[in-house]
Amino acid sequence: MRARHLKFSMIAALPFSFGLAPNSALAEPADDQATASIQVIAPLSVTINQVLSFGRLQVRGGAGPTFATINPAGSILRQCVGLLCLPGSEAAMTATIRGEPNRSYRIALPASTVSTPGNFRVSALTIVSASRGNNVVNGYGRLNALGVEELRIGGTLILNRTARLGVYTANVPITVLYE
């Protein structure tokens, strides 16, 4: 019986002694100050104004490569090899980016896309800042003081000898992120 009584007494004493320890360790509260701020950045939006149009093309007879290139920066907009470039409707793709003024952005283009009609390959995509008149190097650019950037996008359409006379276009998917 005595052993039980002793054990009971020690258990009852332990919570009492632990209960005193935290009270003796209390310190005065510190006078720390913290500040926080938040900056809301305007979301990016992209509006496609014009799809990439290679215009009206007709494959010439003979062997060799057949392609058309739209150069968004050059004085000669369209070049054709192995094709007849018939007049009308050729145009670089144009897009307007809107967002936070003076912010840097990065635009990503796919390695290639396909044409309508025919699902022919469109590659060698290039971007030019219509606002600043220069190439967008590695997809990096900067929005102007109004938060706007105008882009022109060109590329090369590769046709095969079975391609029919027609107006060939491409809708190039683009992704734009703040940098």
C-alpha cells in the first residue's frame, strides 16, 4: 500500500512543478514593428489583330523547294521560292499586348504551327516590336509607358508539290508572361 501511495504522491507533484516553470520564464513583450505592402500588377492581355497570312500562292511546276516567307521587319514583306506569289492578302500576324506600364515581358512562340488550309508546316517564326521597330530578342520585350506593346510575327510556310492554289494563313499561338 505504501508504494502505491508514494507513487500517487509523485505523480500529483509533477504537474505542480511543471506548472511553475513557464510562469517563471515569461519575459517582457518586445516592441518589434513590422510593415507589409502589396502591389497590384495589371494582368497581361493579348489581342490578335491579324493572323499570319502568306497570301494567295500557287505551286510552280518543276523540282526543288517550295516555300513562302513573311518577314515582319523587312521592306519586302513576302518572298516566294518555287511558288507564284499572287497579289493580295499577305500580312504579318499582329498582336497587341496590354499590361502594367514599363514592365518587362517574355513572349513564347511554338517551334512551328500549321497552315490553313492543308496543314502545311509553318516554322522559323520571328517577332518584331512594331512599337519600337526592333526584333524582340529571345522573346523579351518591355511594355511602354501606357502599358502597351504592338507586335508583328512572321514565319515560313513550307508547301509540297501537291498544294493547291489558295490563300494560306496560320494562327500562331503565343504565350506572354511578366518577367
